[in-house]
Amino acid sequence: MRYVFTNRTVTPMPDKDARDSFFERCTFQGDFRGYDFRNASFAHCTMEGDFSDVQTKYMTSFMSDWSKAILPPDISSSKQDLVVGVVRRGLPNLTQTERDLVLVGLNFVIADSAHSWIDGERQIKQSGRASAEMLAAIGKLFGGYPTLLERLRSTLAGEEGDRALADNPRPTEQILHIAGTEIDLLRDPRVRGEDRWAIERSLEVPGWRVHLFTLHPWPYGKAAEEEWLGVRASWWDWWRGLGGNQ
């Protein structure tokens, strides 16, 4: 079921199917293993407890603290809050030199939600700090997170190129086409607050579906006509394969 909780302590709910839920300014405490948080939205939350096998695909988190949470090993690199939580949780295991290196990237990432953790890692590279020490540090931080570890190591090795940090400027508009009309997600008055699911419903018109992959650092989504979607229109995750964060 879809839960909508704000300004409260959240303990394990009776229904573990929490897809599409919305949580704002909540403190999570307890054992949430087995919960399905796909497409859920977390904003300004504090996460404490065991989330080691929750489902997080399409989930978004904004300004939420996951540093006291046990996270699943397959978390996506696109989930900035979760990666920052992993880093903060692992900082005490580093030497002072390693910690200083990591903080260069961490502070850059948390300064702006438009900065990805890959950008933070590149920031360390551009600072001229020792890559060997950085490799040792990320091995300690992400030893239990193979996807993140592989991505970071490939970036350090230059396999993903040296993309300039300014390559992702904030757009001046974010147009979404719905039923022959267009709206600017950056300015439309319906795109307010943090509840993506509710915003999507306010944007939809008969015969059309809308999905917002994220609201931060700017809203990005897809709209599709049900007739064009065909059988996919009956899928819960009809937007699968249309792009966006995982």
C-alpha cells in the first residue's frame, strides 16, 4: 500500500509493499528488511536500522541521512543520499590521510544536489591528490558495495573519461509534452513539494501517464499516451526502459 507519513517516527509497517510511498521529515527506526520501497520518495528523513535487502529501484531520496542505516549491497550510484550515507558510515575506518582525501569529494557532493558522487571523485583527481591512497580509501568504504566499488575504480583509472564538471549545467527550462501540450516542469505550479507520485497524478490527463524520475536537482520525467504504451500501460512500472534514474 502507499504510505504518506510526515513529521513522525516510522517503525516497520504491517504491509511491506510500500511502493509509491511518500515520507517527509520522518525518523525511521527498526528492521525494514524485505520492504519494497520502489518509487518511494524520502525527503529530509533520518534513517536508522536495517535496510539491507529493501528494494530501491526508482526510489528517490533528498536531503535524507542514511549514515545510521544498514544499506543493501546493490544500491545504485544515482542515489546520492545513499552513497553519501555509505561514505559517512565508513569514515571512522579510514586513516587521517584517507579521510582528508575522501572529504574533498564528499563536501563537494553534498554542497549541491546537482553534483554526483562521480563528480566528487573527479574533484579529488583534479586536486592532484594521490590516487593510490584514494584507491585504498574507497576499498575500505565500498568493500561491501561491489557496484559502487567497481564504478569508482573505473573512474579513477580514467575508463569513464575526464568529463568536465560544468558539463551538466542547470537547464533554463524542462519541457514535458502531454497530450499535444507542453509544460515546463521548472515553472509549472503543480510541481511543488516532494511527493512525486502526487505531482504525477496532478499532471496527468485522460489517456496519458506521467512519471517523474526525480525532482532534484531539477524535475525530470516522461509522459506517454496509453494507446502508444499498449499492454505496458497496465504495468505498475510502465516507464521502465524510458530512461531516468534507477
